[in-house]
Amino acid sequence: MALASRSRPRKNCIKTSIEIGRYLVSPFSHSRSDGRHEAAVSIRSGHGSATHDRVMRFSPLFQTARAALRYATDQGLAWVAGRSVAVPSPSNP
């Protein structure tokens, strides 16, 4: 019986995705056997065969799935904001 409880599948909690420009940010959390929650985020860009999906998992553990989702959302949005900063073009002399 102990083996069955250890091999229990982890539950995933997926939050509604957020579309920002060309990115789709999808935060989610994993419930651990000790009751804490891990945070992760998927950031997708492109379409069809040119689709690229980045998945980032974070090391802090959280007491609730809601806190993990909030952290993953914040991290995903910060990553997109960092990628969306306009790069100044060099001026022509």
C-alpha cells in the first residue's frame, strides 16, 4: 500500500493563458506529495511548424497553488516585457 501512495500522480493546476503580442504565457503549478506547490510557466511564440515553446520551472516552493500560479505569471510576464523592449537602431552618420 505504501508504494501506491508514493507513486500517486502529481496534480497540475493550469491557469488561463495570457496573450501578449506574439507570446502566449501559460502559468501552471504542480502539487507535490508533501503538500507544497512548484511553479512553472510556458511561453509560446510563432505558429505552425515555426512554433517555439519555452518552459521555465522555478525553484521556490509555495504553500498554495494560487501563490505558485501568481509567481509563475509574474515571472512569465517579466520575461515577455524584457523581450519586448525596443532596441534602438544605430543612427546613420
